[in-house]
Amino acid sequence: MCCDLKRRFLLLYATQKGQAKAIAEEIWQQAGAHGLEADMHCISEMDKYNLETEKDPVVIVISTTGTGDPPDTARKFVKKIQDTTLPPDHFAHLQYGLLGLGDSEYTFFCNGGKTVDQRLQELGAQHFYDTGLADDCVGLELVVDPWIDGLWLALKEAFKLQKERESMSSDVDGVSSSLSAAPQIVHELNLSSEVQNLKLEDKELRSSDVLTQKLVDINLVASTGDTEPSLVRSVPPLSQSALNIPALPPEYIEVQFQDTHGENPHLSSLISEGTTFEVPVTKAVQLTSKDAIKTALLLELDIADTDFDYQPGDAFCVICPNNVNEVEELLQILGLSEKGECFVCLKVKQGTKKKGATHPQHIPERSTLKFILTWCLEIRAIPKKAFLRALVECTSEVGEKRRLQELCSRQGASDYTRFIRESNVCLLDLLHAFPSCRPSLNLLIEHLPKLQARSYSVSSSNLYQPGKLRFVFSIVEFPACPTRPVSQKGVCTGWLAELVAPLLHPNKNTPDTEGGSPSIEKISIFARPNNTFHLPADPSVPFVMVGPGTGISPFIGFLQHRQKLREEHTDWEFGETWLFFGCRHQDRDYLFKDELRCFLENGTLTHLKVCFSRDSSTAEVAPPKYVQDVIRLYAKEVARVLLTERGYFYVCGDKKHMADGVSDAVVDILSTEMEVDKLEAMKILAMLREAKRYLQDVWT
Ligand code: FAD
């Protein structure tokens, strides 16, 4: 690149959980190696940049949250660009590239990025680079890495165009047409550009990073003679391949232990999303039988003494800790068991090469090491390639070192996907598998993401049970596997299950129950404002609910609410209500069976349709297995509710396959009942979604 070209570009990120920010930081960091300067800001910092006057190329990294919404940090920005009075050439001066992050498990994949992209286009902005849409379901890096690789060439082209435009400032029209004709650049991964990238890095790093010699002393492969690759073992050609590994991320945190005593911060200080409430768990009920495949629990929280308010259909978040044994194990492996109760002070390393290095926001200024590992860091997170790259430097055994290099290398991408991502390997698994790897604490703080609070749908009504909030969850269980000899439970659901065990088994003689009733445990929660997943404002409007498994949870809240309204307003007109429920076995995991019968008997629920996917049947015609199959049996009724009576359709559950299966069924119903082709039916469904009459609350 010609050195006289202007090299600044504006880099905006809109992040919900920190991923978009981390990727923007990576772009920022790499920019230096390409002789460019990224002026990076959170998209919410609208006083620090101005797209109306921006002349340099703009790069936007934006994630998606909720049901296809842009992250909270982008709300103001989106509102601003969605102003309908803006003229169509409002951003005609703008060249931009956008990287959207999302999860295809959810219906509105990457919708945050798509929304911004579409609106910028409508306002005349030009792509200087193809939009990338990265899918967390299969691994963000599959799109993110090549997208970043290609960005540099695209930026260089954009700078050239910018220079042309400046030199032809007398002929604005001519320039703008050349801009619109600019080819959108899609770049192949290029080994030489990767090496070039490394050349621009610290020279000392370069020699260790670009491994151009075939390695023959990989004892992990040679000694076993095994031909099957695994987390710790590679086979040819990878084991003999030259590797391109990412540049070593610069360390930027300095950890100091303090000899002082005191209190750890309150959990509320960990949350920036609003007020937290510490509330007692007053009831715990196991909803499934002992032999059910998954265990579902209902918990009741007492919110009477708080300002916490909710509507049926809302979700809220539970602040949860990491598993205490895993924290202890980590401390022990790191050689820090003695330091667990010591207060930790973090400083940004002087002279660090990490640009814009700051104190990680999710770590309190002053707290003990145990507190940080328990409440702040997602120690079960799947290590990113940059983390693996950093771990290489803390690994002494040559074979282990090589394998870690492979796993973060370009050549080892499919091994990374198979043995790290798809195997859900976490830091502790790695430390067991690579015993000579002993990272320092600062590395963990730099690379482990924030421990996220978990969301749950409310399963009660504040009218029906004032001062109470109920929710339902399945205990997530991960069976033992080759990389982890013992089974594990989900971080939050495992912790909650343990916490409420004395409530579930009140007679068990545990220390907590000694001398009487079990002690009341408290958990910290905060609101997760949503949301359109609420009952229709007009009670006379009919609605259909589809909620297999724990997906039934919000509908219990709907029905409780509806029952109370019916009792209190006998003169109101109430629309018909349908519930499609499914589970595996009628006698093991039919959640809320008795409650549903009562709702049916008292007329709150008009139609209840159930199916059991694993129960055998002797009937001549096999009964439907899944909710989507049952819905098809009621095609005419569903069409009537949705189309003739302008009713609502709610879907809630934990499986993409269920939600997709249900929407496929609805498309088929619309197509048959309206006598239109499938494409037309899909458009009608899209309109129903747009009108917020087809609503989903789906989680994985
Ligand atoms: P985690 O430890 O976070 O594990 C969850 C996922 O991580 C697994 O599914 C898997 O993909 C992966 N994973 C982690 N470790 C492993 C491993 N060793 N092996 C294999 N896979 C692994 N859930 C409910 O039960 N009820 C609800 O009402 C509910 N409502 C929700 C509402 C919303 C708006 C959202 C976003 C989610 C909702 N969820 C609900 C899901 C809930 O938030 C949690 O994701 C769920 O309870 C699991 O949390 P966990 O911490 O126990 O599991």
C-alpha cells in the first residue's frame, strides 16, 4: 500500500455479551500490522463519532439478541437511522463493511446486523466489502476469520477509491458513480497474506509462529502409532504440516495479590443491565418422575418485598456461580490454592501492545481470587483460538505444545471444530489433557469471557399469585466423554438443582435441615425486559399456544392470568384458547398435567392437544408424535383462529427443530386453507410475525 494513503477507518461494535467487542478488538489489533489505524468505539458512544460526516471507511461488528433484536447498546443508533424522515441519500457518502453475529438456532438469524445493513443501504451507504454473517451455532470463527482476512484488501481498495474521490473533488457526481460501481471484494484465504501479517508483527514472535519445518518429533503421534486423531493426538497430514498460527495476543493484565481483608462486592455490582434483587426460593417441585430422561424442576421465588415486577411471558435472569469443585480444581492446577481468599488487584500492564487495553469490566476493582473464578469468568467457555495460541507459550512439553499450535492453526481448523468446539472442551479439560500447560492467572482473566446470567421464562401470573414468581427448567446434563471422564451438569441448572435439593427432599437429614425446616436459600435475579411475548391486549382475541416440554412454562403463566381475569371480569368476552403440548412419556414428563386439567374444566383452556413421542401405541393408526404433527390435524381451526379471527400464535420451547417444524406446519396449513402456493404462504407467515401475531420464545 502506498504510504501516503490515508489509513484511518472507523470501527464500530454493538455487543450484547462481549463477542462483537472482542472481534472488533481483534480487528483493531490486526489493523496495526496492516499499517492501518482503527478508530474504535462502541456504537452507543454516539458523541465520539459522526456517520453524517464520516469520510473514512466504516467497519461495523454487530451481534443479535433476543428474538432477532440488535443488542441493547445499538438501540439508540438503530432508532436514529430508522427515522423515516431521513432522505434516501442520507449516507450516500458512506462506505462500510458489516459483520453480523448470530445463532442459526434462532429464527431471526443475524437479524441485528441485517437490520442495520438494510437500513444503511436504504439510506444510500455503499458496501466496500461483502457483509459477513457468522453463526455461533457452528462456530463464529468459520466466517469471522476469513472475513477479517479479506477485510484488509477490501480496505485498501476502499482507501484507493477514497483517494480518487478526494482528488476528483470537483466532480462529485463522477466520483460517487465510481463508488457505486466498486466491486464488492470477496477474498480467498491467502497463506502469503497471513505470513505477511505475521511479518509485520514483532519479529521475535514471528520466528516461533510460522512453523515452516515439518515436525517429526511429535511423540504424541509417533509413540502411540494410533491412526485416530483426538484432542491430544494428531495424524498426518496435519501432524506433518507446516502451520500458520495466529499472532500471539499481547498480554495486558497484571495481577497483584493483596494482603488485605474485607468483603467481596455485592453481586449487583456485576450487572450493568439494571437492578438486581436477592430473593428467597420458597418452593421447589420436581415436575418429572424419577425415571424421566430429563429432570424438570419448578422453583418459586418470593418477590413480595421487592420492586420486581413482571408480566406473564416475560423472562428474567438468574446470576449463577461456577461449580465450586471446578473452581477449587482450577486453583489447584494453577498452583493458587493458597491464594483463593486473597484480594486481587488488576492493572493494565505498562507498555502492553494491546491497543486500548482496559480493566475488564466484568471483574470488580477489588475482590478475592475465588470470587473472580466463581462469579465473574465463564470457566466452562469453549476456548477460542487466540486463547489456545496464548496457552502454547505456557506449555513445556514439546508434543503438547505442537498439538496446541495445530489446534489454533489454519491447517488444524477442522480439528479445532471437532475436538474443541463440537466436544465442548473447556479450560479444565485442556489442562487435564495437556498437563504441562500451566497458564498464569492473568491469561485466564484476559481470555475467559464474562460469566453470563441465565435467562428463564416466568411460569406464573402476578395476578394469580401476587408476590410470587415461578419458573421451570430442565437440569442440563452432559454425559462423560473421552475428554471428560465424569458427567457434568449445566452451570446454572446444576447449581440451582443442588441449591434447592433440601427443599425437594425436606426430610433428608442434611446439615441445612438440622433441627427443622430447610434453610431458605436466596438467589439474585434481574429483569430481562423484552418483549412482545405477552397475552393479546384484547381478551376476546383467540390464541394458540405451542409449548412442548419446558416450553409450556410461560403458558402456565398465561393461563393463570386468564383464569384470574375470567374470575374478576365475568362480563368480559374471552377468546378461545388452544394449547398444543408434547413430551416423551405420558407418565414421566407430562408437566402440569393436573393444572391443565383444571384449566380445561373451568373453561380457561378451551382445547388441549397432547402427544407423547416415545410412548408405544397399539392403535391401528399411529398417533402423532410431535406437536407439529398434531397442529396439522387441526389445520382448519388454526387457520380460522389466525386468519378469520385475527388471533395470536405463540411458540415456546428449547429446540430449533421444534420451532422450525411448527412454522413449516403453519406454512402448509396457510397454503392449503388459503389455496396459495408455499411461497405465498411463507409471505403470509412473515406478515403475521411482523404484526407480532406469530410469536416465538425459543431457546437452545
Ligand atoms: P450451560 O452450562 O450454560 O450449558 C448449556 C449449553 O452449553 C448446552 O446446551 C450445550 O450447548 C453447551 N455445553 C456446555 N458444556 C457442555 C458439555 N460439557 N457438553 C455438551 N454441551 C455443553 N431454559 C429452561 O429450562 N426454562 C426456561 O424457561 C428458559 N427460558 C429461557 C428464556 C430465554 C429468553 C432464553 C435466552 C433462554 C431460556 N432458557 C430456558 C435457557 C436457559 O437460559 C439456559 O440456557 C439453560 O437453563 C441452561 O443453562 P445452564 O447454565 O445450566 O447450562
